[in-house]
Amino acid sequence: MDSSKNRFKDLDKRVEIQQNIRQLRRLYLRYQEAEIVYSMTHRKLLEIAGKAGAIYRMDGTVLIRRDIFEEYLEQFHEPSTLSGNEEDDQ
């Protein structure tokens, strides 16, 4: 019985590690992926990511750190122009 309990604990730990790896992998995006995710042109994406300080360059590879980029994007967020009743209807 103890052996099956340990197997389940090992499986749970393995699943947790795999989820953490997926999250870390997505912490950075190559600029080609970021263009798709954020629906931006290459030029605009690199301009904004540069201003945000979210660009990492290594041996010809350009990565964009998502959390930094998204935090910077939030300053451009505009509040809803709908009145309270209109928002409830949607």
C-alpha cells in the first residue's frame, strides 16, 4: 500500500514540475511568437519591447520577457466607454 502511495506522490510531483517548466518556457517569447501573440508587426513589437526594457539578446536570438512587456502595455489601457448599464448587458 505504501508503495502505491509513493507512486502517486511521485506522479503528482512530476506533473507539478512539468507545469512549472511550461510556465517558465512561456516567460520568454521569441519575437516571431510575440508578433502572433500580441498581433503586432515586427517593427512595432521591437519598438515597444525596447521601450519596456523587455528585450533579451543572446547569440542572435531575441527574446521578449512577457511579464515586463505586458506590464508596460498596461499603461496604454483605456477604460471602457460604456455606461454601467451597457456593460451589464454585454
